[in-house]
Amino acid sequence: MTVFENIMNRRSRHKAGYFILIDPDKTSTEQLPSLLHDTISAGVDGFLVGGSLLLTPDFDSYLKTFKEFSRDIPVVIFPGGVHQLSANADAILFLSLLSGRNPHHIIGTQVVAAPIIHRLGIEPISTAYLLVESGKATSAEFMSGTIPLPRHKPEIALAHALAASYMGFKTIYLEGGSGADHSVPAQIISTISQTVDVPLIVGGGIRTPDEASEKVNAGADFIVTGNILEKNNDPAFISAFVQAIHQD
Ligand code: 1GP
């Protein structure tokens, strides 16, 4: 079974799946054992590892430690750039920034990364990455130099999602941006999920289990949270997120 099949299989057991994003610059290797223990016990479905910048010097050894504590839960690189590649992960979100009009982030970095990914033998999961306007400028917007999709124009978001589906992407990631003031509107999620049959990952600025549950009810297949667990990693809080997303 591929990692993608494994992830979809885990998702099929619940109303939606839950990914936790861990940024190596914000969570040290010393913090990993207890954080991974608590999140796995709560029932998380996968880990995304990466960030817009990477100041932590050794991504490879970070992931090696990560894999020692992640048990059978998939560990997927969520790359901020080609400097975030490692054979120690199970897979990588092979992102193309389709919401932008900067060819460097649609196909340029992908061409640089592809032979390295091939050599390392990491499974690529092709992902249409769509930034959605979310208040003040996010790191993803600034670093990519692109304009996000307008949050009150679901038809524009839908056109991008349809294009992603016709182009054969395996997933679509609707991204408000890490620490976004406003998460991706339910209206955008429901408009896309009613028409496009590609698994929808939704993240950025989701701070409460209720907010996560609203996105799931709108049609999200996977919810991602990052920042919030860096601020509050109480096991009861993590469990509340899992329940709000799984809705078993
Ligand atoms: C960012 O979607 C992720 O790429 C998660 O965002 O850190 O705001 O949860 P948060």
C-alpha cells in the first residue's frame, strides 16, 4: 500500500482525517517524544513536517528522531522549499502553488526537487496548493510573492479546484496560512467539495475544535492544525480536536 492509500484508508474510517503540522523551528527534538505520544494516543491520522523557513540545521536527523517516535502514523514532508527533503520521511506533499501566478512556485522548484525526490525514493503526493485570503499577510503569501484567492469569491476558488482536478492532482490543500487571522471560509470548502472529487486538505488559523468541525461539515477531508498545539498541547485539547474532526 502506498502512503497516500494508507492516508486515504485512515480517512475512510471517520468523517474526516486529522493532520498535525510540526515545524522543526518551533518544536525541538527533545519535545517530540511526549508530543508524538500524546497526539498518537489521541488518534491523529498523520504528521506534516516543515515550515516556510528552516533555521533548524539538520532536517534529516530531525526526521530520523521523528520516525523513532511516530510508530505507524504517516510522516509527510510539507516543504517550504527544496531545502526540506529527506529520505527519513514516508512521503512528501509535492506542492504546486496553483492559486498564484508565479511560475517559479508552480513548476520551477518542482523541477529542481523532482530528481532529488526520485533519488531519495520518497513518495510524492501531488498537491494543488491554494492560498486563501485570511486577513494580514501570511508567511506563505510573503515567501511566495503571490496574491491569495479572495475569500468572498467561492466561484474563483472552485475554478482553481476544478483545474487542479483536471490536471490530475491527488489532493487540494486550501491554505489560510499559518497563524491566519481567519481560517478558510466554509462557503469555499462546500462550494468545492460539492463539485470536485479530489480530497480536500484545509488548514491555517483553525484554533478551536468547533472551527475544525465546521470545516469538516462543509466537506473538508482532512484538517491541519499547527500553531494552536504549539501553544496548548494539553492531551484533552488534542482529543477534543480529534473528536470534532473524526465525528465517530
Ligand atoms: C499552515 O495549514 C497550516 O500551513 C496550519 O496552520 O499553524 O495556523 O494551524 P496553523
